[in-house]
Amino acid sequence: MQRFHRQQPASPATRSDARLEVRGLAVERGARALVSGLGFDAAPGALIQLGGANGSGKTSVIRTLAGLVAPAAGSIHWRGEPIGGSARFHAELAFVGHSSGLCGELDARENLAFQRALARAPARCSIDEALARLDARRFAARPVRQLSAGQRQRVALARLALFDCPLWMLDEPFTALDASTRGLLESLIDAHLDAAGTVIIATHQHFDSRHALTLLDLGSVR
């Protein structure tokens, strides 16, 4: 399995206050209450898993944490400020959800180049280097619509390597990945944590990490 050198840690000035604070969060889907009273702190270097059975609200909660859905109640702060309307929060967040966010007519390099042009976060490596972190360079010239589900997922995850975002939120990121690519993603996550990054993962799947894991079972937060 291919392994990579760890990232250099960010300076204390840029990461020391990079904390996500969640208080009394309630999340609903339609008229159904999924979660209520959820609270936690995610400090630099934290690895948090949102767990629970299918239907427990993992996707709804992580989309709420990412600012894509308004909470029914409670507050979410990043660096001490509410995330609602915060340009800094959205610039420093890397979110990978169920939808890849890729254009099927463009190839992998073109997709990442387009996203780099729009991104508010700085790039920390070349597009080819980012694709290599997920072993995606060998099919990078093919239109995304011709790729398998696992290959599309690799391209979507390559954004994590491309952009310098301290906060990662990943919704079922291991879906469609083979064992080798799972290992590459696990290494990427560990490198981000080594560099005082924060990772929140919504998944029911087991994954390996060298870092301590905090498991939040959403089935028990009602």
C-alpha cells in the first residue's frame, strides 16, 4: 500500500483557536425529530465519528454542522463565531458528502481545476499531487461520467489533499472504496490530524486511525 509523508503542522497562530463548539443542537427531517440536545467540542486534532444505525440522522446532522441545513434549535460556533453567514467558516471547511459535486463531462483534473478557481481556501499542492494521494492519477484524463463509483469517490476525496482547510466533514467517505484506497484515505486523515486539523466523519463503518476517536451515537441523542 502506498504511504505518504505527513503534512507539516500548521502554525499555532492559525490552528490554536480552530475549535467547533456545538450546543443544544436539534435536527429535524420534515416533521420528524432526529436529534435533540446534541453538544460537543471539536478542538484541533480531534477525530469525531457520528455513528448510529441507518435512519438515525447521520447525514442530516453532518449537513447541519456544515451549515447546509439550519438547525431546529441550538448553536454551532467556529473560532468563537456563529457559522451562519461566516465566510471564514466556509473557507476553512472541506465537506465531502453523498453527492460528489463533480461535473460528469469534465475529467478529474478539470473538475479540481474548476473547484480550485472557485475555492476560498488556498491550494497546498498541485492537482496531480492531490490525485496521487488517492491513487487517482491513472484515470485523471477520463470524463468523470465514465468512471466507476469508487473512482469518482477518489476524485471527490482528492479535494481534501488539494485545499488547506483545517476542518473536514465527511459523510460516509469510505463508500465504494476498495481496501487499498480505504488505507490511503485513513492515512490522509491521520496526516490531517497530525497537523492539528479536525475531522468529523458520519459513518456506520469501522475505520482505522492512530488517533483517539470520540464516538457520538446519534441513536442515543433523542
